[in-house]
Amino acid sequence: MEKVFKPISGYTAAITAFLSFVASIFLFANSGASDSQGTFILLGVLLTLTWMILLKGLTVIDPNYGIILTFFGKYIGTIKENGLQFANPLYSKMKISLRAQSLESNKLKVNDKLGNPIEIAAVIVWQISDTYRAAFDVTNFNEYVKNQSEAAVRHLATSYAYDNIEDEQAQITLRDGGDKVIEMLEQELNERLSKAGISIIEARISHLAYAPEIAGAMLQRQQATAIVAARTKIVEGAVSMVEMALAQLSEKKIVDLDDEKKALMVSNLMVVLCGEKAASPVLNTGSL
């Protein structure tokens, strides 16, 4: 698990290194004129080693970056404080980004729950939440994120139908699932990527369509379904209007119609109300 390492202020170490450097120069410069030449040289060497060690341990950490520290293969901790910091110069340092990163998966061609070939892609925003797991539990966390994201998108596509044309009882479909589909995608991504210390900030489906080989047929099917639904609505409205017309004619006693004339009137009204084009009236100057 990740451990946050508290470093020493780098500014303090830098000032100390500078003073040691100046003092070592002074000692070396004046060692020949002093009776304690050996002492001056020894102190100069010690101060030189001091400022070199201090400079070696200085590191600059940019915002939203971290430094992973190891000591002969042992994990020490992660520095997350920004600015100039100082850590043991013997520690090995590995820089890692803590910024949010975006990944757009390739367009995957898969079969949905009903076996229809579809194309799907997603945009995923992710961030490292555990630097230890990202650095040491997987070989390459960038490749891991890419591969597992595509696997999650593929699994989502095969778990649900593209739409409910073939499965009218489907409560969730890829096209109409909306936030529910996004929620399930984010949940599966978090489950897969938590092993690498990755957390998902946001995931969205960026591309969803039938595969080219069936896109034309599915479009015709969708159009036919829409036409049938529209016709059904039109017929329901026409029946209501005819029923209302017959009721008002009978109630107001405008004209007495026998069953044959009612049938003829209903037929004419249904043709007028349900026709795709405007009806051309034919005037009858004879008896009704």
C-alpha cells in the first residue's frame, strides 16, 4: 500500500549546501597560510562531501506529480509535496504523474447481447490514486489501463442489446440506457483498474452504431417500426374522431343514418383521416 513520505524542506538543505560550499572554498584557500593546514584540509573535505550529498538529495516536484522512493529494492514511500524537497541521496527516485488523464478506446467491433454486430468506443478519464500499486503491482500501468478499459467496454457491449427493437422487454439497452449504462461502465472499470491503483473519474460512450454490414438493414427496420407506431397512433385518433362524429350526429339528430350509411360514412372518414395525402372530395348531388 502507498505510504506518504514527509521530506525535509529543500530550501533548508540548499542553503546549508551553499554555506558548506563557501566554507570549503575558504578552508582550501587558506589552508596553506595556516599552521593547522591538515585540519583545514580535513574540514574542507568534509564540507565538500556535505554540500555534494545535500545537492544529490535535492529534488523538484511539480504540481500533481509524485516521487516514489526506494532503498535497495525496498519501498520507502511517495513524496507528494510540491516544490524543492530533500530526501536521502541514497534513495532511488521514480517520478510519476498524479494528473487526470484521458483515454479514448479504439472502435471495437463486437456482438451485442442478441448477437448483432455493433461498433462501440468510450472516453475514459482516470487518475492514479495509489502510487505503490501503479508502480509495482503492474508492469506498465498505461498499457494496463488501455487493455482493461477495452475489455470492460467489450464486456458491457455483450451484456446488453443495442436497442429494444428485438427485445421489447429489455429494461436497459446500450442506446437508451443513459446514466445507468455509464454507471455500470464506471463500476466495472473501477473493479478492473483498482488492482493497479487507478481510479475512474468519468467514463462516457463516445461511439455507438451498428456494424456497416447490417447498418442499412437495421435502419430500414427502425424506419418500419417508426412508421407502424405512427400509423397505430393515427388509427387510434381516427377511430376516436369517427366515434365522436357519429355520436354528435345522432345526439343532435342532424341526419338519421341506417347501418349501411353509417358503414359508408365510417369508411369515407377513415380514408380521409388515415390517408397519407389529402383526399379529393367527390360531390354527390343526388340523394344521400
